[in-house]
Amino acid sequence: MNIVFATDRGYLQHLAVALASLLDNNSRMNIYVINNDISESDWKKLEKLFAGKDSKLIDSKIDDSQIECLITHSHFTKAMYYRLFIPDIVKGDRALYLDTDIVINGRIDDLYNTEISNTFLAAVVNPGINNQSDLGMEHSAKYFNSGVMLINLKYWRAYNVKEKVIEFVGRKPEVIQFPDQDGLNSVINGNWLELDPKYNMHTIFTHEGFAVDSIIKEAIDNPVIIHYTSSSKPWHFGNSHPYKYLYWKYLRMTPYKFAVPSKPLSILYLQNLKMKIPKPIKDALKKILWRKI
């Protein structure tokens, strides 16, 4: 199986967790990590996870000059565009792309062997996204989450998906909410296969008030891939994700096992805010943010 992650040094700890969980539940994989800045010493830490395993870790360095001018900010870095380069890096007909903020909770053979010969990719619907018209998509086209994608590499190469997404994001920044994901959905325009949500169990599925049918309930109860999609992650203080414990279980198997919970971005933003907000108001805002996460 060709498995691909795309990241930068800022997410090394979480990549290690994803790798540990993947290796604990699966075997015989070529695992590519597309990156621009992982050092040799950092790479050796990741390689320790592969001792005694029958899978291979591949350091895929990238020249990211093509995406230098595209949308980025604190939450969305250049690394989110690296997945677009998968067909240039991985030889063969298919690859499974995985975000780094995930935990693998079972075997992925059935997912990897899904029939995709007549479509661009297989993925899970992203609930709550309704900007298809802004993205120039057909009204009936469904919107997928790009955090787990089984990719038809032949289609991506033949239809120049990378180039078209880069062109779209650069041309229409005013309509973009989730850069690479919006670009992919616009270009692919509904020509993808919908997967069982157990293969990309979003955090929103567990939120109070979310409409849960039998399929979503099964995904929540028996997820194969858990995707920590909200701004509050398992490694943050105050996080209450029902599968937070799995992140910490696998973290203890990595060279980062002594890491401690950090503050979420929303709290750090308030602390670093340059505006002179009266302390009582700032304290009240912090309490509200902590309660939400």
C-alpha cells in the first residue's frame, strides 16, 4: 500500500502519533512523508517507529516554490498544498493520503482496495460546507473532506489536477475557506466516490445536536480512521474528544512520549493580542473559549 502524509516540522509530534497508530494496525506499506523542512535528526526519530516492522518510511522532499504565493495563515500552512504533488512523487495507480491530525484505529485494506478506476478519488462527505456555488461546482455536487483521500493517480495526472487547483486558489482567493480542499472540490466537481464515514470520522459527528443516523452512529462507535478536525485537538488542554485517549495512547509509543498538553490557538491568540483589552474582559473571553473547547 502507498500511504502518504504531507506536513512540516510544526506537526512532527502528531505525525509520529499517526504513524504509530498506522503501524500498530497495518503492515506492508510504503509510507511517504512529503515535506520541505524535516531535518535528519527529526527523521531519525520517526524511523525508530519502524524498527522490526515490514513497512518503509520515505522522505519526500518538495520544492514548494510553485505554491509560494497561495493563501496561508497560522492554521493553514504551505504544507496543506503538498498533497497536490502526490502524483509526481508516488509511482503507480493509487495512493491513500492521510492528514497528520488522525489516529488509525483498524485495518485499512478494504479502504485501500476500493474500486476507483473511473473516478478521481474516494473520500468522506464534509458536513456543514455549502459553498459549492462560490466554487463554481454543480448544484448537485457533494463536497468532500480532503483529510482522507484514496487517490486515482492516473486521473490526477491525466487531468492536471495539481495545476488546476493551484490556478483556482490563486485566481479566486475571495471564495476560499479551506484552501486545498476548496480547490480540489472545485476542480473535481462531484466526480468522486463517497466512502463510509468510519474512514474519516470527523469531530463534528460527536458534537451535541449533530443529526446522527445509523451509519454515522456506527462510524462513531467503530471508527477506522479518527480525524480530529476541530480547532481544539487532543493535545490541547481542555479537549473533550471521545477518542482523545487514543492520541495519548499512541503518543506514548513515540519519541515524543513526554509531551504535555498545550494551549489551543484561540487562547494563544488572546494572550498575544496587542490591543489593550481591559483585564476583566480578557479574562471573561478566556473563560468562554475554554468552556467551548
